[in-house]
Amino acid sequence: MRILIAPDKFKGSLTAAEAAAAIAEGALRVYPDAVATQFPIADGGEGTLEAAVAAGYEERLHAVVGPILAPTGAAWALHRDPGGHITAVIETAQASGLADMEPTPENALRAHSYGCGQLIAAALEAGATEIVLGLGGSAMTDGGSGALRALGLKPLDAAGNVVPLGGASLADVSALDVSELDPRLAGTRFRIAVDVRNPLYGTSGAAHVFGPQKGADQDAVEMLDAGLRNWASVLREATGRDVNVPGAGAAGGFPASFLAFTDAVLEGGFALVAGLTGLAEQLAEADLVITGEGSMDSQSLTGKAPIALAHAARERGIPAVVVAGRILVTAEDLAQHGVVAAAQLLDVAEGPEDAVANAARHLVRATAQVLEGA
């Protein structure tokens, strides 16, 4: 038997790679003669970089400016195919992540994506002509303006001064100086992993929907939304492109600047990462798929990585089993998506705190139990 073990991260307790190792141990207790392939997956958000590295991409580290100017170290990944084509994978969470910022109204207004731009510059220096941007866990609501600042763009106010970094200053931008914008951007394809449909601004836009998660109070939300609205207008005047499109509101509106100035496309996260990592080839050889994530809930059923993988397995006639930290949907819900059996760590742990603190040990047990009963 060939078992494909392909979980997403168990946020707050295990990386996807750590989860895969624990699930493999549990699976081999039940099927000791099986070939268990560990293959971490992601849906284009946090964990995308980890999935790429696990699939053979070269991890690199770079010092960058964090979301509120404090320096931080950020990882990214690079891959050169046999034909010499170079692809880079960058996560917004690495350089401009909420983990590097206290979520307060002041910080929500100041936060920027400059560090992401520094990673893009490093990828261009390495020869990348295709850059995959994984969005998720971001601190900023700056429409991607900070990233373009790192690549040479100068947003100017009415007096001709460069405005400060951060979403709060976008309302003051009246013109763009593109004379120093990195010319390599024109020859680079950007593939942006986006699974949300939120526009850049408005009541369902980046500031109103995601701003409060980053510390923005109502006043800050209104300021950030006004800034994004003005930023879209300035971008449209400079490039002729309308960036207030479905998906542009992801990661604080980060896609907007790249939709304006580069050959950028928005793609579904799971399909994009699966294509990069060779998941289809792994799936073609599997007799059983085991997947999972920290919380399997109604949002998971909208197409997040584990459920998307279960769908893909069902299309090939391969049974899929889910092991999650907690499961907040019914067995019938999961069955509709191709899942034949499921277990949660809460079934074997003493409680939620124990499930998080000892997630790997409980994941081994839960995997073995669900396979014995499947």
C-alpha cells in the first residue's frame, strides 16, 4: 500500500511537516509494510513556503525591514528547473507578518509591506522570472505600496514629497514617480495565491473585513479604506488599470500594486501550490490519502487545502482520511467532499490545552485509531 500523507499546518502547535511526520508514525503502526510519503501542503497562505521547501525548493534567508520598521529575518525559496527557468516563492507573512507586530490601531495605520518588496528584489537579483506570492498572516493594509517602494516607486503628495510608509498615508498620495522603478518587474510574471473574493476597498474590502484583525479600530478602518480608495485612483491614473477587483483585498490589498504595474495573475491557492510542488504526481501513485489541519470547520469546506485534496483524491477513486486538531463539521459534511473517515485530537487528548501542547503525540494515536476503525 502507498499512503500519501499530506496535511496542512496545525496552527499554533505543528508545522505541516511536523504533522506529516506524526501522521506517518501513526499510519505505519497500522500498516507497517506501507510506503508512507510525507508531503506537506498549503493553500497559498502561511505554510506555502514550507510546502515549497519540502518539495525541493532551496530555502534562502534575507534581512528585511519588518511591518513597523523593526528589522527581521525572512525566508523565501528558489527553484531552477532543467531548462534554467527560475521560480521564487515568497510569503507576505515572512517579511510583513502580523506575528512581528502588536495589533493596535496605531500599528495598523503604520504597517507596511516594504520587507516583501525587499524579498522580491532579492528574487530578481537571483534571476527569478516567475515569482509566486503567498498571501496570509499579513500585518499591513497598504495596498502593496510598501513593496513597490522597496522596488523603486515613489508615491508623492501634492507638494511633491514622498509620503511615509503605511496605509494611513495613502490618502495623501497624489502622484507617482516611477523613474526608479525596477525595470526587471516588466519581465517578471507574478502568480498571486488568492482564495478570497474581497475587493480592494469598500465595506467588503481589505480595511473593513481584515483591518480589525490587525488592530484597526473603527476610525483606523475608515482611514485605511479611504487610503486604499485613493491608492486605486492613483494607480488607475498612472497605469490605466482598475485594481479594485475581486481578490485584490487579500493581505491588506497587497495584490493591487502588482496588478497595476506587473504581469500579475490571481490564482486559487491550493491549485497553485499543488502545481508548484508536484502534488498531482504524488497523488497518482497513492492508494490512500491522509490529510488534516488544526481546525476542520465550515471555512475548510469552502476549498481549503485538505478538503481540496480530498476532492482531488475522490476524482481518482482514492479514499481520503482526515485527522484534525478539532472537527466542527459533521461526518456527512466531510463525506460529501470525499472523506471516508475522520478523527480529531480532542478525542484522544485530555482537553484543548493538552491537544495543543502534545499535538504530535496525540496525532500519532488519533491516526492509528481512525485507520484501525476505517
